[in-house]
Amino acid sequence: MTASRFLSVLALGFFVAVIIAVVWQIETNFKEQGIASGGPYDNAASFPRAVVFLIGFLVLIQCALDFIGTNSSSKLKIPARSDLMRAGIMLFIFAVYLSVLETIGYHLATIPMIFSIMWICGMRNLTLLICTAVFVSTSFAFVFEVFLNVVLPLGIWTIFIPW
Amino acid sequence: MIIDFFSAGFDVFSSPLALILTFTGIIVGLVVGAMPGLGPLMGIILLLPVAIGLPAVAAMGFLIAIFVGGSCGGSISAILLRIPGTPLAAATLYDGFPLAQKGRASDAIGIAITSSAIGGLIGGIVLVFCAPILANFASNFAPPEYAMLAIMGLFAIVVISGGSVIKGLLAGSFGLIISTIGTDSFSTGLRFTFGSHNLLNGFHIVAVVVGLFAISEMTFQMLKRDLLEIPKVKVARPGLRTISMTLKHYVNLVRSSAIGTFFGAIPGAGGVISSFTSYAVAKASSKPGEKYGEGEEGGVVATESANNATVGGTLVPTLSLGIPGDASSAMLLGALLILGFIPGPAMFENNPDVVGGIFMVYLLSNVFLLIAGILATPLFVYVLRIPKVYLIPSILLLCSIGTFALQASVFDLQVMFAFGLIGLLFRAANYPLAPVVIGMILGPILEANFRRSLLISREGYWIFLDRPVSASLVTINALLILAMIYITIRRMRES
């Protein structure tokens, strides 16, 4: 299976998953609440049901188009493995950052995140890496906390800068 | 009537905060427009969390100015680097870059900025005159008309914006489904909340949009190998004489601005189509001796005046009907909704100060564009030299803090990341992202008006054909469906 065909199948699979989730919810949760049928006022399922019907119909057409080879994504240029790895690691670092942000706080989480992403981008000058990470993190915190009155996550150690 | 809007909106418009933010928005817009990979939509998305905490007109001034500046900023990198900062500036390459090669980069940038500002002002005049008329006409609309109008907005964007019609419809339908998550406004039942209190009001649109567009874009940027490269760009300093150089092309300027405004007012057409069309028209009407494609000033005038006039045009249906013309205006519409205003005839009647304020900040942003664009071009050229290694983590951080700042909620960050992955999948599989946003915004309008129509109807679905305007919209929607079928069959045959 080519990469473009795989991505097409993956995307269609995603839409099928959406259909299943919607239908399952309508048949269980909506019915329990008594909002799966009735007139326009009570029937909260009518609109989602119509939309998933449309999605299902469109998925079938897209499957048929893919099957007969009318696939606009066939010109996909596949990136090198190293480039994919770099993007994947960036996403992983970002996911870890978001998951620990509330626990360890903005300042402790952000500086390593910026440092690591710049590192995987290829920068190796340690002084520049550290200075940039600290500067970017602190300047963003300053703008949001001082000008926009946003309280950034303090973490379990309640770390904040008293501007 | 128009004077009433201006007098009502003058107080909110003339506040120092609104003026400062409009100017700041132009600078931000020019910067994000000039940077390849960003653009006005990304600028609006990244700064939406900042804007929604501000007074309405100041916030809209900030966002509209980013839209205006961003629509012009792409020309700077197109002229200097031969890389359009945004797709809007793609047609500017034809004559902008050859002009730069002839040693006239400063003139080309000056002409691009002046044309953009004048095109934007012409679009603004159309906005000021047409939006109240359209809103007045739409004040007689009832739920059936709004339901059909919402369907038309979604269909038009899918048909006109190019790409696969089926994929566009799938993306739009996904947006419609996302919009149903939360508490149903009719029955008060809970839909797709999976027992989570975080989902009682559905997903925050900003978290969804930041994830879909910004996170996926940064991931795609990471796939490139120019992360540490510093682009070699020569400093350009356009002077005020470029204004008179631009005005010499007055026929081209007015014609291209009219084309841009027209395409802007049609949902889905947008700046790319208008700039290429106006370039083609300018080339077709060129005088003997004018060599389009080899560094002709008229080529830059045509494309840049058209793509900025589109902004004014796209605001006409956005403000008067609540139907966005493209993804950027959908974000502006989303911002208005978050700020507590429902675009449409009711806003023109109940909030003339906000409508008048928006008219004025739009017109002012084009004046600021001329001033800031010409004076601060060396700054934007310097920004082009910033390597991506600094930009990517900074933008990711801005996405995170901005999304967190919406409701101080970590759940929003998780939503942002999840939609970032969905955005990645969609981009990789060639599914357009704009219809998702349009679907999310039009979804509640469509569902509420569809159900209201059935509630007031004594003849079921016939209500959509009983009323003349609604029946006309049903006909247009049927024609759009036929157009979709035709486009799909034609592409099948071509491939």
C-alpha cells in the first residue's frame, strides 16, 4: 500500500470512527435521556443523525473514487525518515510539555520545551539555546501576566515571577 | 443611515486602545504575512485568545488589522525571496520578483503596499454602503432563510475553494458534528459529552482552530530542512514617491479592487482567486509595450489591490448575514460571537456602535497599512531573516499560553493537541481545513434555524419552498449540488 493510499484509508477510517461514535451515542445516551426521537423541539438527535448519514454517503463515494484511482493525494511527496522523526519528536515533546504543564508549572516546563525543540531543529550552541529558551519563556510570561492578567500554571511548587 | 453607524461608533472607535491595537494589528499582520508558512489566518488564530479579552471594537480592530496587514505582507517575501508569504501573494511573484531583479525591489514593495491600501479602502467603501443594505434586506429573513443561507455558505466554500469536493464536504460535515457537542439549546439534553463536564459547552472554537491550523503547520514546518537557514535578503526602503507611481495605474487599481471586492463577497472565492483573476484581466487589457510577467508595475498593482479589496468584500456577508466568506472571516465571526455579538441584521439594529466601529477600524487599518507599510518595510525585511528554529518553539508556546488563557483550562490544551493531530491527518490526506471551521461556525446557525423552521411550519419541510427567498436559496443550493457533481465527474474523467 502506498503512503498516499494509506493516508486516505486512515482519513476515511477516522470518519467511520466518527460515524460509529455518533450512532453509538444516539442509540445509548440519547435514548436514555429521551432526546433521540420526537418533534423538532425534543429530537436532539435529528441533526447529528442527518450529518452522519451525509458523512457515511460521502465516505462511500470517496472509497469508490479511491478504488477507481481518482485520488488527489497520489502526488504526495514522502518526507525522509529523519525528517519524519524530527517532526514526531517535536510532537512528542510538545505532548509531554502539555501534560506536565499544570503539575510542574509554566516556568519549569517551558524552558526545557523550547530548549529541546531548538535542539532537535539542529541548533547545538548551548549558550544560545539556554539564553533563547529563558528569554522567550520569560518574555511571553511577562506579556501575558502583566498586560493580559493571565495567571499561568504555577505548578505544585507555586513558582511565579513577582513582576 | 450610514452616517448613523459612523456617529454611533465614533466613541468606541476613537478610544486610544482601539487606535493603538489597530496600528499594532497592521504591524503584526505585515510580519505574519511576510513570513512564509504563516499568513493572516494564522495571525488571527494565534492572537484570537488575546483579542477576546478586550472591548469589542478594539478587539475587532486588532484582528481586522491583522487580516488587512497579513493580506499585504505576503508580497514582501514574494518580491524579495520569490516565496509568497501567503497564497494570496502568489500572483505577485509574476511581476514583483522580476522588478526586484531589475534592482527595483523598493519600488515593487512600495507599489504593493500602496495598491493594497487603496484596494482595501475601495473594498471598505463597498462594505460601508452594501453591508447595511444587505442587512436591511435580510431583516425580513426568518429561520427557513437562515437555514438555507447556512447551507449555501458551506456549499459555496466547498465548490469554489478548489480541491476535492467530496473531501471538502467531509471536512465541513466534521465541523457540523463538532458543533453539536454540548448541551442542546432546545431540549437541554447532553450530546456527546461522554460524562465530562468539560464538554457541557462543547469544544472552545479557538482551541480547535489553533490545533487544526497552527500545530499542524508547525509540524509540517519541522519536516523541512531549512530550520537553521538565514534567508539572504537585501534591505528595501520604499519611498513616498511609490504612491504617485501606483496612482498612475488608476484604471487598473479601480478595476482590480472591484474584482477583489466582488470575489470577496462570494463565500469561498477569496483573495487567491481574485488576485489571479485581476492579474489575468490586467494582462488582457494591457497597452502595447507593457510586458506582464517581466517586471511590469501594473501586475503588482492588479494582484495586490485585488487581494486586499477582498477583505472588505468578505466582511459584507460576514457582518450583514453572519455567513463567513472564508476561513479568516469565519474567525472574525467567531470572535464576534465570543465577544457576545451575533453578526446579522440584528447586530445592525441593536449594536450600531459596534458595526460603525468595525467600519471605521477597517478603513483606518488601510490608512495605517500605507503609513506603517512604507515606513517600516526595513523591519519586515529583518523579520524575514529570522530562522525557523526560533519561530517554531515560539509559535508553539504562543499557541499553548493563548489557548490556556481562554478559560485557564488544561482541557483546552488537550483539545488543541488532539485537533493538531486531526489537522495533521487532514493535511496529509489532502482534506481542506477551512470547511471544518466554517462547519463549526455555521453548524449551530443551521441546526437551530432548521429546527425552528420545522417548529413553526404546519406543512413540514414545505416551509422551505413556501417562502420566495427561502425557495430561491433552495434553488441556489440545488445548483451548487449540481456543480459539485459536475466538478467531481470532470475530475474523474481528467484523471
